[in-house]
Amino acid sequence: MFFKIIALDIDGTLTNSHKVITPKTREKLMYYQENVGKIILASGRPTQGIVPHAETLELEKYGGYILAYNGGCAVDCKTKEVIFRKSLPVEYIPEICDIIKNYPVGINTYEGEKIIAGHQINKYTKLEGRINGMEIRFVDDFASYVDFDVTKCLLQGEPEYILELEKILSEKYSDRLGIFKSEPFFLEIVPKDIDKAKSIDRLLKYLGLRTEECIACGDGFNDISMIEYAGLGIAMSNASEPVKKAADYVTYSNDDDGIAYVLGRLTENIGPVHEMCYAR
């Protein structure tokens, strides 16, 4: 099978534990772009948090794509065109803030080059700022402040609170919003029918490509949909068990150049697809 496009999660997949793309992984991805196909960077990060990695991989030159906010916004790196974007209805934000007020969690969204944070700033809020290279601005009344167009909100806190809030918010908003964890300590709140798979499908149709021509690689809970959707779904060995179970194959970890290993098998004819990774 000739895979014309590869969708890559960033944290825990494309980048190692130090949040960088290793030289070996970059080399394989550059070869792939020069000789085989295009790259989609599909992440829960805001667009600004993805751009540095898009620049490292020269997606502007090779015509790659950014899929930010777990699929809420797709950008053509060559033309800078926003191909599609879906907004989170802001009328739900005061309700959500009221629900979380008795929990030790933070809530944030994004405005320009800043993360807008409310309720509290905890270590996970600070992690979100570091990951994306964005300044955090705390506002006293988050619900009143956010009266502008946003693509997602993010809750941050200890896993036990995030798990409880995932259940509460899912039960309340299952027919109106998308609620899911991207990490045990991050709970994503996005528009209804937004996830990586649905947005990749929309992008592939825009490009005139078939599902069978796409590979998807990831490690997080929010990667399961695209791993199941793609013609070939790959999980990292550092992924949780539900992610591995969703995949066709499991590659090496993000600290062992798992993406480079996959691409080596595909682009250098080292072996057939079914031998490129170890089976789940």
C-alpha cells in the first residue's frame, strides 16, 4: 500500500520526553516528504503550539497541514489558509465554570498568543504553557471574560478529579459537546463531533485522498479515533493499553524513535508493512 499522508500526534509520539523531534526522526520525515507524501500534525495543542514543529519539519515548503485543537481547526502550512474551523459555543462556559467551582482544577482557552486561565493555575496549567511556549494570563472571572470565539477549553488537574469531571460533563453534555481526556490530567472540551478522526476524514476528502492512503500514529486517548480510522493505525509503545488495543501495530517508544522506525520500513523497503512494527 502506498501511503500518501501520515497523521502524527505530537506529544508522546512525534517528540521525545524532552519535547523535541530527534535528528533521526526528522531525517526520516524529511525523506518521506521529499519522496512519498505529506504530513498532518494532529494535536490537541493550539495552532501556535504546533507551528514550531511544523517549521522544524518544513511543512510550509512541502505542503503539510496542521490539525489543531483535537481537530477543531485545520491549516494549510503552505498557503496559511484555514481550511476549516469549528467553534465551541461560549454559552456553555458559565455552566462549566459553575460545575468545576468546587474542584481543585484549572480551566483555560486561547486568545491570540496567550493562554487565558481561570479558577486556578496549577502545575498542569503551567505544563500547558511550557508545552506550547505561550504566556499564561489569569483572569478572575473566566466565564465573563470569554465572550469571544474559541475552539476549545481545557481542564487541568489531578487525574482523579479529571476522571470524575469527565463523567459529570459527559453525562450532561454528551449530545452537545465533545468531552474526552488527552492526558490523565487534561480534559478537553470541544465542539460536538470534533475529534481527530472526523477532522482527518474531512481533510482527506478536501485533498481527494482515501482513508486507505493514510497512516495515523499516536499515544494518547484522543488519538484512538484517528488510529482506528486510518488505513494503518500505529500506537507508540509508551501508549496506554486502550490506545495499543485500537492500533493495527505498535512501534517503539517516542524516546526510541518509533516514528523513524515506521517510516524506515515504509520508505526504504526494509520489509513489508506487517513486519515494520511488532503486533499489538
